[in-house]
Amino acid sequence: MKNKYFCTEMNKKKTIVFILNPHSGTHSKVQMPALIDSTLDKEKFCHKVVFTEFAGHAADIARQCVEEHVDIVVAVGGDGTINEVARSIVHSDTALGIIPCGSGNGLARHLCIPLEPHKAIEIINKAKIELLDYGVINDLPFFCTCGMGFDAFISLKFAEAGKRGPLTYLENVLKEGLKYKPETYTVMDETGTKQYNAFLIACANASQYGNNAYIAPKATMTDGLMDVIIMEPFTAFDAPQISIDMMNRTLDKNSKIKTFRTKRIHIHRNNPGAIHFDGDPIMTGTDIDVHIEEKGIRIITNPDETEDARQPNQMLNAFSLFFSNINNVREDIEKQSRRIQAINKALLRKLTR
């Protein structure tokens, strides 16, 4: 792909390369070049469209774009394609654009990039570029979330499923969730060392996994910190509340969740296993390092939306309150039951003396 970028008015127009992965996500890319050609502002931009031909090709193309000082590289695909392109242009003058075509679209949703391709191209036309943070887990860059435990385990199941989409994810979560065994983690950060028995530990640069499942509802890509989410073991009765809180951006208020913010963290677990970076799973050892690279990537964002504009869904909020109240009643009943059992044991001991 050498010497592919040219424009008769290079001094007036920005150069853009659109990288299309024909196999990623859930949408066909056949019509995408024509849509780009008809929607992109030709007064501002000189563009090329390139289809990837093999695994890792998107990263190769993006790296060459950086070498040739291309202004903007647009990832057209799912979160995996976006990660592949983005990690190849960090700490450069080349900016990332996004046309989301995946099954989750976590980064696009966080940045309020429209899921309709023509509207996403219109955001690119406005060319508002921000310098944002990204994260690194064991030398692997991530831009939304990374983690270990149940979410990494589900990422493995999702990758093996052979089909994509939120229904596949939900099916795996429901099928495997209650069988999954929590692990013991030793967590070290600037404040010291603590040990947790946890269902999962997630580190979030952005707010969600994708499909509007907010694992870190208050996470932002501009504070130089990551949100660490520790989910304690829970029962089948707790699961509906946790699910609703995740969809309603209220997970940080759930009693099974502990959260804190930090720039870097070291985690030790007893056994090797899976981790994930932006949903892509990989097997690794017992020691895991995660940190934030502050203002390390230039990304085109939506000038008409802000992170504060995302509001909880009122219907889900009502369900959340409903399940929360049921949970409170259950906990009260359990406490009363334990008290009654303790009283009965004390009486029995007295009577048998």
C-alpha cells in the first residue's frame, strides 16, 4: 500500500484512509465505499478506501498511514477492528475516526458516535478531534475496557460461539453465569494492597462494554484515570438487579460492586487464565498490570453530544428500584431468620444443660 495517498490540493485538504474489515461486526461493507464517497465532504477531505485482506492487516495499514502522515484513519468495523487500528496510531498526529459496524460498539457508544453509517460519516465531516486517554493491560492497548474473571471468560465463550450479537452474549451470560466460580485477587495500587474474592475485576477507560451495558457509568476518557470495578460473588436472586443496574448506568450504586479510580494497578491471582482487552480474550499468567496512558490518542468525537447527555432509562430505573426493594426485603428476612436461629440455638443450649 505504498504511495497510495495523493491529492492535487494537499495544502488545503485533509487526507483520510477508511479501513474496512469485510468480516468484522454484523453489517455488510459492500455498499460502504459508495456511501463514503457520496457523504464525505469533498471540499475538506481527500480519501481512500482500503479493505483488509488478512488478520492483522488493519494494523499494518494504520501504521503505514502514520508513516505517511495521513491526517485521519477511520476504522469501519467492530470493537476488534477499532482496537487494531487505534493501537497502531497512538502517540501520533494521525487521528482515529469510527464508523461502527460491530455487535457491541462500546467505544462508539461511549463517544456518542451514531450507529448509522451515514450519520457517523457526517460526524467525521465535522472533524472535531480530541486528545483522549487509553489503557494498557500487560502491554496490550485497550480503549474501552479490559478485565479478568467472568467477563474474560464470557469473551472466550463469545469468541467460540460462531455467531455475533447481543443475544449470543446474553445466552452465554445466562448459561454460564451461575456456574462460574469466583477467584481470589490481590490488588495493589497507590493506596496499598487489598485482597478480594471477586466474580470479576474490570478496568474501564470508557463507560461500557457495548450494547449500552455500562460497567463503569462514570468513567471518562479525559481524566487520566481508570475506573476499577470489583464485582463480588452474587446469587441468582441478585442477577436481575445487577443486569438492570448495568443497563441503567446505576451499577456503581449496587451493594455487590466496589469501585475506585487509579492510574495504574497490579493484580495477582492464584492461577493463570483469560483476560480481555476491548472484548478480545487472551490467556495469560497470574500477574496482571494495567495502567492509563494519558492523552495518548487523537479521536474524532461528536461535537453535538457530551458524556453528560447520556441519561438513565426511566423504565429501567423503575425496574431497578423494584428489584432493589425486593432485595432489601430478602436481606431483612435473612437477617431476621439468622437472629431467630441464633435465639433458638441459645434456648436449646439452656434447656439441655
